[in-house]
Amino acid sequence: MIPSVLPTYNRAPLSFDHGDGSWLVTTDGRRFLDLGAGIAVNALGHAHPALVEALTTQAAKLWHVSNLYNIPGQQALADALVEATFADTAFFTNSGTEALELAVKMVRKYWHQKGAPERIEIITFEGAFHGRSTAAIAASGAEKMVGGFGPLMPGFVHIPFGDHDALSAAITDKTAAVLIEPIQGEGGIRVLPDQCLKGLRDACDETGALLVFDEVQCGMGRTGKLFAHEWAGITPDIMMVAKGIGGGFPLGAVLATEAAAAGMTAGTHGSTYGGNPLAMAVGAKVMEIVTAPGFLDEVNRKAGHLRQGLEGLVAVHPEVFAGVRGAGLMLGLVCQPGTANLDVVKAGYDHNILVVPAAENVVRLLPALTITDDDITIAIERLDAAARDVKGAGA
């Protein structure tokens, strides 16, 4: 008999009752150090006092009115995002998947408006994850995501990650855009080097194609800049944002230049819940905190502390770990071929620490940006204990 909750998840045998900062407490009272942060969502940790206050204050006033009317909070958050980024405009969604849907529509509308409707192809990369909608899985192209869900939305061209020759060969007179995550999260914490991001910007400029960044997981301060592409000194034409921007409240956004968004006029897109007053209140507070002077400096300092500890784990447990990859507080422990990343994740449960699996046999660490130095020390101790268990089980 099928359960009342559709069984589409392989869930860990844990149920949490409440959280505080980087800690979660189960319904039976066990305390876990959370290095997953809801898969990079709880950017400011659990129950951050400023976010709780922003949400409850707004909840006592107004929850929902729909986008039939002006929502002052949208204007305030859009202004903050425009001021802090390359963008001239923003549209608010409830998730990263919804942001992908709008990004695809925006790209195709752009070329239709320019009198080149045949330019519909969007180049994407092996290992990408852009969401679970039909367009998003078509963009990824991975068999594990698309199998059984055809026919897929056409117009996506998939090329190997990091293959410059394949990119050059893929760009044609039908290319509308290049869509990429500056750091692949689900794909295994694979960082696209700065020179490659610059090369993509140059290739798009040469051909007129739009450059679209998916910063759903790597954005909102996770790499030590507000957005990961800033390290390369270039900007996209369109960018998807979600996860950390809501600090745990469902919120996403598409940011775009005026030129890229020119075709999106009244009636071309909409959302019932997107940009509701509750989400806007929380999102504005997250932006205020993350962009405050010194906050990202602290993220970078703590990232160095955590990475140093992880490198030490690799040195102590070379049979378990092959290396560390990533940037900022978006890091991955690469497991040796003889060690399954899920074994490390499960061993972590026994030592009350939460980490997240990813492709390429990687264990993801996506802690709250507010994680403390003491928490980092505890994290390394518990990961060390988990690695010893894994090593012992394989002996």
C-alpha cells in the first residue's frame, strides 16, 4: 500500500523538533550539528532571532494579497538586490525551480523580440542540477532525472563539464544562451575556474548569446562574495537565486539586465504566491544581514578555518578521503573509490553530525554562514570519528 506521503524521498531515520543556530534537536532529544543547512537554505542558521522577528511581525499584519496589487516589500527587496548586483530588475518566485522556468522563458522571449525566434537552444553542462520541473530536468539531461518523464522540452544542448572544445562546437546560430552553475552543488561541488567563467562571458559576447547563471546553491554569500561569479569579475545577463535568500522561508528570484528582460511585459509571466509579504519581509532581512559590513569577511575567515580542518582529515584518513574541493562555505570531501560517500553520511548520524551526499562520491558541507569557530572545531572532531568508523568497517 502506498503511504499517505508520496514516497519519492529516501529519508534518513531522523525527525527534528527544533533548531538553534547550527544545531538541530530531534523529537527524542538528540542534538545534531547541522553542516547541511537544509541543503544551503538556512544561510543564517536555525531560528535566527532577526528572521523570526521579521516573519512574526509581518505575519501579524498581512500574509497574502496576490500580485494584483503593489506589494511594498517587493519593491524594497528588488531595490536592495539591484543595488548590490549587476541586475536592473528582479522577479520573485517561491523556489529555484520556478526561477529556472522564468529564466528559460526570458531567454526565448528575448530572441523572439529581436526577430530571431529560431534561436531557442540553451547550452547546459553534464552534472548540472537546475530543479525538478519538466524544463529543469530537460536542462540537466541526466538519465536518472529524465528517465520515464518524456517527451522532454526540446532546445537544450548538453556538453561535458569543462570541455572548451565542446562548448565552441556547440555554439551555433541557433544558440540562445549558455546556462551554468558557477559551482555545481548536486554535481559534486565542482568549481568552474574563474578563467572559464570569463571565457563563457567572452563567448557569449562574441555570439550575442545570453549568459545565465544558476546561483541557487552557491549564491547569497556562500562563497564569501554575495554571489559566486563576483570572484571572476564578470556578470551574467540573467541569474537564478533561491535557497539562502529566504533563510529557510520559500523564496526565489530571477535577476536580469534591462536588455535581457525587455520582452517580459505585463501578462508574460506571473505567480500566485511569488513575492508575498511574508517572503519579502524575511528576504529583506537576510539581505540586510548578509550585506552588512564585515559579514562576508567573517564567512571567508570561517571558510579558511573549516577548510584547514578538512584538509587535516584528508591527511589523517587517506584511506577514506581523497581531497577537499569547493569555495567558501560550500565544500566537499571527495571520498576514495573504496569508500561510499553515503557510508560517511550515515556514520555521521551515529556521531550526531549532518552532512549531505553529492555526485562524484562527494560529501557536501554547506553549514550556516553564521557557524561559530567552536562549532567548526566540533564538526572536525565528529567527522574524524565518523571517518574512523568507516575505516574500521572496511578493514
